[in-house]
Amino acid sequence: MKLTTASMASVLALAAAAPLVAAPAWAEPAVGTSVETDAHRTYSAAEFFQTRSYGMSSPAGLAFSTDGRSVLISSDQTGVFNAYALPIDGGEPVALSASTTVATRGVSYFPNDDRVLLMADSGGGGSELTHVYVRELDGTVRDLTPGEAVKADLLGWNAARDIFWVTSNVRDPEVFDLYAYNADTYESRLVFENPGVLIADVSPDGRWLAIDKPVTSADSDVYLVDLQGDREPRLVTAHEGDVAHATYAFTPDSRKLVYGTNEHGEFWQAWTHDLTTGAKAPLIQADWDVEFVSYSPSGRYRVWALNADGSTELTLLDTATGQPVRLNGMPAGSIGQIRYNADETRIAFTVSSDTSPNDVWTADLATGQARRLLTALNQAINEADLVGSVVVRYAASDGTIIPGVLYRPKGASAANPAPAIVLTHGGPGGQSTRGYSAQIQHLVNHGFAVLAANNRGSSGYGKTFFHMDDRAHGEADLQDIVDAGHWLRQQDWVADDQVAVMGGSYGGFLTAAAMAFHPEAFDAGINIYGVTNWVRTLESIPAWWGAQRDALFDEMGVPATDGERHRRISPLFHASGIRRPMLVVQGANDPRVLPVESEEIVAAVRANGVPVEYVLFPDEGHGFQRRENRITAQEAYLAFLNRYVRK
């Protein structure tokens, strides 16, 4: 699993980071769709979102077809995510699903034939009630986890490849039990009845189950369950005080558990626990968080990644030689999503950067020679017209140093200052990272500077920084966002009377809070499905959050006892203070931030006589999956900023 401190109490899933700068992919823009300035071409939102998104199969799945000639990917090339078989020798992806409404992703091939496991939202776009499906050899699709309110996920395969593991809340909406599915008959059996923890991984031999148990947002444990024994969870991370632990993986020989802990410093380290002796030993120690550790099925290759100042630094180690694998023929960029063929002679993976989204590559592990299979960036866009990011730091009002990721538009100077945006991330406890974002690149391409701020409480900068906002959300972290605006105005290339704030989910909350509690701090705000009434939001968390809900309550406060503070920080109850224009964007099916949140803040701002615009997508949830909706939202962002910020 990918691990950050925020993973215990995150409202909004975060995009993966992608460091460095990739080499340009030159192409002429489409006629009549771009505008050329004296410095660079500008492109429409549609052009940016015609860029395709590519993702590999689930890390828990089997990525290569039985004959090794295709790799399983997911892509939104039709406008909606579907599963595809991508030929390794070159050629166009072959569609394995054909959804026109609901994102459908390929998660695993079967080991002995080309059946495919799929995942899709069964409750309509955005409900997050995902089911696991099988695509049979004849193309028919069967739901393996039926039920109206069921949420299910693939956990992985056993070493014999005759069983795959699925987690599901079909028995109890608040917890996810573990089920074993026969790969031939699809018969399932309940393997572990969850008492209210997070099921993390099963050892390849099928004997051991690792479970994570959050106690608070700062304190958590890992337990082991002997599935061939008494099945009583056994604590393996005994400790005193606030120490966080979480599962990374089992070793392929099923002899050790690899887990993460911040017991030995500010950052997450990877340690091993011997399943026979109980002995513990450090595996990976660094001055940044270890995000994840994984292995090839045989164990010859080990992969890990560090969250290094907002960039993901990945290492692929050949354990037979003790040396990192060197890949040839690639542009600069961040490697991710490594998947292996059956005999581990070849990998498929992605490469990305600030100016280039995930391209799909393959490489021969014997020679290291890499070859690009798919290019994601719209060929109408010249990559040289896009901008890379830099990591900056600014001092908050109390002297705390706050990191951020800054995008400076081409042509911005003291003589030609640019309007600017403070971008607030989701969470609580998320992180703004480097990497490609169509949303950011489109705004920067149209002349807006973007500072993606990592306010106190963000993950990735150590446990002290992460916990600085515990039970103080909407206060010190909000001041960090206001101070980000002050810092931007101090740059001679930024127009000091043209600075907006923008964010989604928890970032939408900070946006609305900045507008309500610091009404002169920003010239306008864009609230994307942001929390505006914490009293309601915390009371309406979906049942399937289970143990994560308890950790969130520890960080944010319990509704029954902290309701007064929740009301005090909620922008809705202080909306009379909002005096600058606001754009609100919402999905009608959002299970995390209910549409009523946005509707009420819109009505309240409108009652102030302040300009407010509202965009509602009837077929979206918490995050917009359909390309046409992402384009509409992006066009609304730019039009609003041009109308109320740019002068």
C-alpha cells in the first residue's frame, strides 16, 4: 500500500506525485483551437483534458496477460474510464469494457487465461460503492460482489494463483470482511470476520493476515491473524505513547511482514517482523517518509518510494545483485506503477513529470532497454509551452515555515505581473505534490501563478508538522493559507491586487473559511465540493469508513462533544462575512460532502448581495470522473477568475 500519515484520516484521495522534468514531446496544435502569444501558445480546457489518463492494473492484481503479450491498463480515452489490453509489441489498446457512464477499471488478469477482474461504481457515478466484476472470455461481465449498499475491493492473489482475496462490507456496512474466491468457480467463503479494523494484506501462502488498527490520528498498530490457527489478532507493534504503524507488504516467501513506523524519528521507516521468531529489523531508513514497499512475485525485485519534499523518488532493486535496476532510453521523469510479467523478465510502468502526464512504458529487465507504448499528453499541446514547478517555503505569521509547490507562468515579471491563486489541498492531512495536473497547467498556461500550499497538518514533512493542526482545523492551518496569499503579493512578478484562493474538499473548506473569516485576504474564491458545515459532515460520514472514522474524529473532534467548535469553524454559520465573489462546484452524488453543503453556502453568499456562481454535476461524486464534466468545471474556473480576479 502507499502510505502517508494522512492515510488514517483522509477525506480526499490524493494524486500521486511525479518529480523532475520530462523531455518535450513536440507536436503541432490543432488548427483553430489554440491562441499564440509572443511567448507561448495558450490552450483551451478541452485541449488539456483531451490528454489521456492512463493507469496500470491494481498493485494487488496480475498486470500481464497469460501469454505476456498484453498489459492491463485503464484509460479515459473515450471520456469515461474503461479497461484495456495494451499490446506490448505496440499498437492501439483493445477495449475490455465499454461503460459510457461509470468509471470502470481493470484490476487484474487471471493467471491461466485472459479473464479479467474489473472494478466499477455500482451505485452510479460518484457513490464510491465499488463492486468487483469478472469479464469472461466471451466478453460477458458478471458482478462477483452483488448488493445494493455493498462496497468491495480486490486485495490480491495467493501464491498458487487459485484464490483471490476480496474485502467486502456485505455482512456489516461498517466493516470490511475478508473473503476467498475460487478462481475457477467464483465460489466465496468468509475467511475473517472483521471486528472493526483495516484489513491490509494476506501473505502469499495464505496463512497470515495483516490488519491495521488506528487508535488516534497519531497512534496506530499492526496485528497479525493466523488464518490456519485460532484467528485471534496478535499485536506485533507493542509500543508506548503516540507512535503510528501500518502494513506495507508480506515478503514473497511469507516469512516476514514489512510494516511502516514513525517510532524512530519524524518520518516513516520500513521495518520487518519475522513471522516465526518475532524479530524486528530496519529495512529502509531515510530523511523522508517511505511511501510504500513492494516485491515482484518471486522476490527478486523490491520496489520502494520516498516522499522527498513533494516528489516521489522510486527505487527498483535487484536483490540478486544488490544493485538498482538502470533503465535506458527514457526521458527524465518519475517512474511509477511498476508491474511484472510472469517470469519477471519484463516490466510495464509509467513515467511522468510536471509537464507530462503518465505515459506507459515497458522495459526488458535483462538489458534495461525501455520503450514507450503510449503517450498521454494531447498531441495538440507543445510541452515546451507548459511550466515546471519549484518547491518554495514561506514563513507563517507565527514563524512556522510552510512548504509549497509554485508554478510561475511564462512572461510573468515585475513589468508584467501575473494574477495568482493559492491552491489548497484536500484532507485533512493531504499534501500538494509535484507532478502533472491538467487543472494547474491550464490555469498557468492562461497566465495565473499557482502556489499549492502545504499548510501545517499536511503529510510528508514529519509527524510534528502533521499534528500541528490537530483539533485546530480552520484556525492555524487557515492562517497558513492567508499567509500564502501575503507571500505571493510580496513577489514582484505577482499582481498584488489579483490573488484568489481555490481548493477541493478540505481545501474547499479552507477556501470558504478564508472568504468568511478573512474577507479581505483574497479577491475571490473557488470552493470545489468543500465542507461548509462540519456539524453535518461529521455526522454523515458513510458507515463503511469504520475505523478511519474514529481516527478522523480524533483529529477533528467528536460531534457529540466538539459540536460547538465545529460550528465555530464552519463557514456556513459565518457566511455573512463573505464579501468577495465565490464559485462553488459540486457533484450531486457526493457521499462525503453532501450537495446541501454547497447549496446552503451559495444561498447564504447570494443573500449578502455578493456575486456567487454554482455548477452542479448530476452524474458525479467526490471528484469528477467524466471528461466532459472536468472540461466544464475547468472552463468555469478560468471564466470566473478572468471575470473577478484578472484586471
